[in-house]
Amino acid sequence: MKKKATAIMMSLALCSALFMGCGNEQKAEETEETVATEETVATEESAGTEKEAADETVKEETAEAENTSYEAVDINVGSLKGPTSMGLVYLMNQAKNGEAANNYTFTMATAADELLPKMVSGEMDIVLVPANVASVLYNKTEGDVSVIDINTLGVLYMVSGDTSIQSMEDLKGKTVYLTGKGTTPDYVLQYLLTQNGMTTEDVTLEYKSEATEVAAVLAENPEAIGVLPQPFVTAACIQNESLSVVMDLNEQWNAVQGENGSSLVTGVTVVRNEFLQENPEAVAKFMEEHKASAAYANENVEEAAELVAAEGIIEKAPVAAKAMPKCNITYIDGEDMKTALSGYLEVLFNQDATSVGGSLPAEDFYFIP
């Protein structure tokens, strides 16, 4: 009996030892598997990190190569003292600080007539002018220029101390002061009169050479009625509290055009085709920088207003800051530019063919990158 008990106990001890051996062996295998898995994950993570670093290095080297391979081009840019130049001030500042892609020389003028001869002679490469003037230039040069973007939309307002003026019909029998005959304000106002069943026989149009002269008339006689562009509107109203905006001509335009009608395009950017053909990359760089400059003017009003004052476009930064949100500074290129501009020019052509140079521009007028 003792022998039997001893044998059973020895068997149990042996089994226990075997089970313990199996358990230890299994734990060892699990430990080895865990270590192997962790090493694999670590290796993969390390490889991933190295790949990301390598990709980033390639991107940086590519960007650096692109930057170093481009050689800055000398570009003479002309603009008008107003919203078109206000949309350029950030780029002007970059150029002064040596941060622009090209070597820009900027010239501001008070009238488009000062820029057009320089464009025709080749002294100017790019100009920012009224939309109809761009069409006239295209016809005069027999297609030697192209429009690359729209830089401003409707900026015209009717200003007066006479608050009874609330619609176009209220202008009957009145005198309206505006800048030069055959300019954008003239064509826009005459078109709006026609669309509201009136002519220049119903309203007397008194022309002045510059917006400052119209503002001077309003300052002397607040009951007078004047058509002014921004930022002259804001400046006139600040100087004389009796004055206010009685009509937004952009709204009046949209009202007669309807939902699918054309936009009131004020300013566009034009390039000489010879310069464009010789320097396509430089023009593309300008377009990129112009777009960024316009965005800066709209998104950083206070800072942009300081630059506007520094360039002498508006004397005081606070006035510029108040005017800029109403200046409709924009950047539109490509097919959207073509649609908006062609529709606007067609309206002017139907009203008076000479307003666009006698004929509508052909397809090659619209530069689509």
C-alpha cells in the first residue's frame, strides 16, 4: 500500500513538472513573439519616419530648386490712383522690400489717358484700367493686348445732401455732376437712365475732369448730386456730414440686369501680348502676387490702409480703412473673368459702340491660363 501511494505521488509530481515545463515553454514562446512584434513595429515606424523625412527633404529641395531656377524679370506696372492701386499696395510693399518674384516698377496716374500711350509705346508692360478702356486699347492696337484679370467691381455711388433722391426716377429735372464724358461713370449712368425710361434730356449731366472736382462741388453745395467712385465717396462724406450715399449704382445695375445678367466691372488688368509671349512665367508670377495682394487688402484692412496712406492713394489711413471694404477690390481670372467682362462690354456696346472702341473684342482678348 505504501509502495502504491508512493508511486501515485511520484506520478503526480512528474505531471506537475511537465505542466510547469509546458507553461514556461509557452510563456517563453509568447515573450519571444511579443518581442519580435515590438521589434517589427518599431522597425516599421522607424522606416515610416525616415520616409516622411525623406519626402519632406525632396519637397524642400524641389521648392528650393524652383525658386532658384526662376530669374526675376523687370516689369513696369501702371495703375490708377484709387481702388485698382489699393489692391496692389501689398505687392508694392513686397517689391520695395525685395520680397517680390519680379523687379516691379509701379506708376500711379489720375487718369487712364496717362497710361495708354505708354502701353502702346511699350514703356508699360501691364496696366490696370477701366474695363471699357481695355477694350478700346485692344481695338486701337489691333489686338496687341490681353486682359488677364478683373481687379475691381462696382465702386460708383451717387452722393448728395438731398435725401429725397432714392431712385433713378427722382433725378428727373436735376443736375448730376460726374467725371469726364466718355468715362465709366458716364456710360454707367447713361445706361441706367435709359433702362429706367429716361435720357439726358430728362437729366442734366455736368462733367468735371477729376473726381476731386466733383467732391469740391458737393462740399460747396451739399444739395448738389454727384457720382463718385470710392474712396472719394468716403472722403467726401467724412469732410461734410451733410453728405451721404443716396444710391449705390452697383445695386442699380444689378436691378436692371436681373439674376443672370452681367456684372458691373470697373477695373481690369491688361498685358502687352509681346511681353506676355516673351515672359509667360513672369506674367504668371505677377498674377499670383496680384491675387495675394488683393486678398491681403480685403482680409487685413487696417494694415493695408496704412500702406495705402504711405503710397499717397488716400492721405489718411483711418479714411482708407473706412473706404476699403466698399471698394469691391477683387481678383477674378480665367473663364469667370471672361464671362463677367464680356457681358459688361456687350451692354456698353449695345448702348454706344464707341464706348468699347467701335467693336467687341475677339476671343483672344481674354487670356485664359
